[in-house]
Amino acid sequence: MNVLHPNKKAAIITLLTNGISQREIERKVRVDRKTVRKYARMLNKNKVTESATVELSKSPGVATGSVESVDQNPPPRPPAQETSALVTASSDDAYPVPAHARSACEEYRPWIEEQVRLGRNAVSIYQDLVERFAFEHKYNSVKRFCRALRRKNPIQYDRLEFGPGEEAQVDYGLGAPTRLPGTNTYRRPRLFVMTLKYSRRCFRKVVWKSSQVVWAKLHEEAFRYFGGTTRYVVLDNLKEGVIKPDIYEPELNPVYAAVLAHYYVVADPARVADPDRKGSVENAIQHTQDTALKGRRFESIEEQNQWLMHWEERWASLRIHGRMKRQVQEMFEEEKPFLQSLPLNSFAYFSQETRTVQDDGTIQVHDCYYAALPAKLHTKVMVRIYDQEIEIIDPKTLEVIRRHVKGQRKGMVFMEENDRIFNPSRQTGRLLAQAAAIGPCTETLCKKLFEGEGRLEHRRMRGIIALARKHSAGHIEQAAKIALERGLRSSRIIRKLVERIVEADLAEKEKTSSALTQEHSLIRSPQDYALFFETHAAGNGCHPHILQ
């Protein structure tokens, strides 16, 4: 039993004798309730009376049976109560308490226990007690009673065990107060901690601000600090790591996912509101705050990081872990061969954005313009922006469509000749293909036109090809042959030449048609048809389709 001041001993005994509840004695005398219970048990067995009298007689200024000299104002004396009637608070509590200190909920214990097992809160239980049983006491009595019942049936959690090199856990906490650069103001930066699940070895670093890139870079620093990577990393559903939490398919931010893929690490986000899944890193953060940073302040964030690194090497890694009963550094040396090897090159960080392909086939990124073909106009594409280049990615297939050197000043345009919507070479190829569809002479003529003055001849080429809308390919081919022979280049002259060929062809057809005769053995004479109509009109009953 703790050694108490004689005055407090006397106060406890006196208050118990006068029927004051243990809770009230704890509040007034300011001692632990367990101590009060011990004196209550001794008082009940009549083993403390004599010793208390002796102690009180030795206490200066304290009269036996009085509490006038207690180090506080004497408690108000309650109405006279039967002090001999001591009852047990519950079947699980062996300490006797006065009758009036018994919980008002005790007689409803079976029913309340059932409600607690059903997961109902104290408010709903209190309301039902009032409605069903005419309960006349306060809500606080029900709340305390329910709290005690829940403490007796704690939730059991699974003890997770992992092999060396299998899992790491990461999370943010708060660091020690640190002076903001250029000011006299102190702020608490964010404390990043990665803990190896097997050995409990930790990497710690504080940063002022976090982002997707900062979060990913801290992981990379931790991997290189340990000299390898685990196969899995467990994290909370913070926005820097997880864009869209989901039990089955959580969506990671693209930069973080790319970093983990670069180091062959798989992310395993914890379920929402399930901090126990990453209890190791939670404990590591608490240990860091309570031991390494408690009561300290730093003049710069670099100073705090140096201290954290020193503290980890000098103290944290050499401690005996309370649960494993082994030195952390010893277990880390055992785990280190099981870590995955680091890649030779560091990860190239990027920021990812979404852009729309404009009417000219380009996208705008930081006031520069980049060709996005073969992406279709007015469609959305993903853009990864690196330090020296950008990548344009198809959002459906995640394939890289184009790569460009990153522009160094505003207004720069990155397009090749084939990327232009109005491309002379592309237009020439299209026109020559249309000419070839008309005929070889037309194609040869268009080629010679283009060889003469280049893109300026596109209009003449279009004029020749447009003749196919009104005239046949044969007529155009004849005109093109004549133009090649005579060295004609004007589309207007070639058009008139085609018209003349067409007119001559029509005249020839009319001449041939007029030369035809109607005298043939299979053709009836006009006289035969005249006789037929006369006979039919006279009503001789001849069938109109049959000639006699």
C-alpha cells in the first residue's frame, strides 16, 4: 500500500465511516480509488480501527475521528445514513461499498448487458430505461455503468506476424516546434516515419509541406536509407498516397504508384478507420514524439532532421524492443539480406495533368504548345511533365503517344511538318492520289506542275482534279495527254481543252445517230401501223397488240 500522509489516512477512514462513496472520497481527498477500496476492505474487517487510532494520535494537530486538519476544506457532512449496510457493487467487484454508492442501474444489469452486446450506445439504453422501466435517475449513471461493462469485454485483435523484408508501414505525424524561415514564429512540421515491420527499424524526416511528389520522395529516401525495399508497404488513406479509397481496388496517385513500381514495391492501403492495421508505425510516431521530440524546439528543419537521425542511430536502434525482447539493430541486421535490391537509377519524378487536344492538333502545357497527333481533336490526353521532357499518354491504353523536349520559354511550339493540319507535303500527296485515280496522264501532268513551282501549283492541280466532277475520266485523260505533248500548264486551258473534246465527242455521236436508217426487215413500215389503227377504229375486234 502506498504511504499516505496521516491526515489523508484519517480523512479516508472518517469519510468511509460516515458513508461517503468511494468516488466522492477520491475526488475530495485526491487519492486513487484503489487505495480507498483497500481502506474500505480493512474497515469492513475491523482491522484498521486500532491502527488508525494510533496513527491519528501521532499526527500533530489532528484529533481522532475528525478531519478538521485535512489539507482542504472539510467535505459537507451528508444526512445520517446506515453505515453498517455495505453491499457489493457487482458480482465482479470484491470491494464492499456503502449501500447508497451502489449504481442505480444494478437492478437492470441483465437487460443492460444484453443491450451492450447488441452494440447500442448509452443514450439509447437510457432512453429505453426511462420509457420501459420508469427509470428516475440521471443519464450519467447509465453512461458510467455501460462504460464499465464494455471494459470487461474488450475487442480482441489478431496478432499479425511478418517475415523479414516483407512489410513496411508509413504514416505522418507532427514534429517538434520549429522556427519558420525568416520569422520568429514556430510551427510543428509534418513528421514522416517508415517502420520495418519485422525489425522495427525506422526512418524519420520532417517536412514543412506535403504533396504527391514529396510523399513519393520520402519513400525513396527511406528505401535508400535502409539499403533495400520491402515487398509491401502499408499506408493510411491520405490523399498524397490514395486518390480514391476502396476496399477492393484503391486508386493510388500516379506519381506514388510509379515510384513503387520503380522499386518493385506493392502498396497495401489500410481500410478506412482501421489504424490498428499499421500499429507499428503508429507506435513509432508516438515513441518519437514522446522520447525524441518532447519538450524540444529547433531553429531550423535541417536541425530537427539531424537530431532525428542521430537519435535513431544512437538510441532508438540500440533499444530492446518491449514486445520482441530483442535489440532493434540486431533484428535489422537479420532482416537486411531479405530486402529487395535497389535499382541502379533513381526515379525520374513527374507531375501528371490532363489536357484537351486543340483545333490545331496541339496541347498547351505551361504556355508552350506540343503536337499531340495521332490523338484526335477535342479528346483528352494525359500529360506527364518531367524536368527535361513531357510525355503524352493515351488515357485508355496508358501508352505513350508522343515525347517532346520541354519548352524553356513561353510561346514555344513543338510540331513537325507532318503534325500540321495544313501540311503542304500532305496536301500534295493527297492531290497526286486523286489525280492517279483519274488516270496516269493526269497524275504525270500534276507531278510536273508541282515540280515546277511547288505548293503554288496546288491550285492548278485542284482545278484539273475538279474536272472529274462534270466530265468523265476518259475525256480528262485525253486532255492531259494533249497538255503533256504541248507543254500546257494552265488549268483554265486544260479545262477548255476538255470541253472541246467533250463537244467533239457529242458531235460525232450525233452524226453517227443520223446516219442510221429505219429500213430493216424486222422493222414494220409506217403504212402497216396506219392500217392497224384504221382497222381498230372501225371496230373489227382486232386485238390492239396483234397485227394481222
